[in-house]
Amino acid sequence: MERIFNTLSVIKLLKDGLKKPNPKNPKRKMWYLKDLDTPPPGWTQVVEECEKNPAFPNGYEGIKYINLARLSTPIPEPKKIEEKVELTDPKDFPIKNQNENNRTS
């Protein structure tokens, strides 16, 4: 499966937002670089809950938060996993007895 967003498109979106004026207040930008340095509240909540939860003895072990707008070189995309689907072969189904099909009830 492909990811919904690749890293390069997210970096471009964040950097474009640094230059673009906010539609509600054109005197301000969409966001500032320092705003992106702070993790969003949802991210912080997940990390805190993992630290308290006994199901996670090592705490949060997921991806570390970084401000992608500050990156000069993009993060390489993960290697794609090839997916294979096995088609159903008619030989895989049980064979019905011809005599059963000709009977009438």
C-alpha cells in the first residue's frame, strides 16, 4: 500500500505555508517556523499516555517529532513492500457429484 502523503509533499506544504498569507488575516502568514517546533497537543497526549500506561513498559517508542519545515534534505521514503494477491482457482473448490445435481426433490 502507498502512504496517503509522502514526506516530500508534506515538507513542500509546510514550507509553502510559511510564505502564504492567512486567508482570514492576510497580514499574517499561515504559520511560522517556531509554531511548527512545538508538537501538536494530540501528539503530546499520546506520548504522555504511553508513559503512564503499563502496557507500554518502555514508554512511547514511536516516531520522534521533528519540524519537517526545518529539514534541508528530505527524509528518504521507506522501501515499498510488494503486495501479492493469490487468485482463486476453480480447482480449489470441492467437486460436486454429478448425480446430486440431477436429483429432484
